[in-house]
Amino acid sequence: MPDAVLTAAQLAQLTGAAREAAPLALLRAADVVGRQAMGHRLCTAMRFDAAAMTVRRLYSSDAGSYPVGGAKPKRDTAWGRHVLLERRVFVGEGAAAITEFFDDHALILGLGLRSIVNVPILHGDACLGTVNFLWAEERVRPEWRALAELLGLVVAPDWIAA
């Protein structure tokens, strides 16, 4: 099982992505590096529209199940308040948490995913969106959460540039 420790080669991969002019280069690199270090099975990224209180997918490691461009309303949801408005990391562990907080819980659980970390992407006082990592395991190891939060900081320029 991955231990969430980054190697010099993985750090170099993230650094190289930061120098690329390609859209979402950091997200793609964070997904690859995160998968190697944390073993997540799905990575998505959402852009937040505060006026509409919706999120729209701008990246997905599984475009068949979660296509880029897909939107989700988050107005008046506990998850939306926690992550988007209060700008706090969300950790959901187990099928009950997935079912409670996500309208698409049947798809998530159908993919064999049982835990999630949603990291808000922040710029100043604004939440620009989220990067999301999902695992088959019921529990999120503390080191996975820590690395997910770090990767959330690393990928922030992709929201600012887009």
C-alpha cells in the first residue's frame, strides 16, 4: 500500500509540470504522482461558480464516469457550506458518508470507491474550486489526507491560469 512519501523523481515531475505552458499540467502531474504515492483510484477537479453555487468539472482521471464539463449544484448542501463557503477540507469515510454527502453516491459506490478527500483550491479569500481524491479503502490514512492537501496547494495555479 502506498505510504504517501514523495520521491525525488515525483517532486521533479511536479516541478516540471509547473514550468509547462499546457493547461492543467499541474493537475495531471498531481494525479499521477498522487496515485503513485497515495493509491487513489479517482481524481477530479471542479471549478466553483459562487454566484450560481455550482461546481463544474475541469479535470477527471475517469472521463467515462465523470466527464469534463459536468456540473453539480451545491446550494444549501452541508458539503457546499463546509468546502466551498467555509473553505475547509472534507474527508468522507465509508459508504454512509458517501451516501450522505454526494448525490452521485450510487456511481461513486458502484465504482468501488469508499472514501474521499475534497481539498478547496484557495486564492486569497476566494474558493476557486476543489481537487478531489477517492479511494477504494473505507478509511483515509492521515498521510493521504496530508498529501492531498499539499497537492491542493501545488495545483492552485491551474485554476488561476484558466
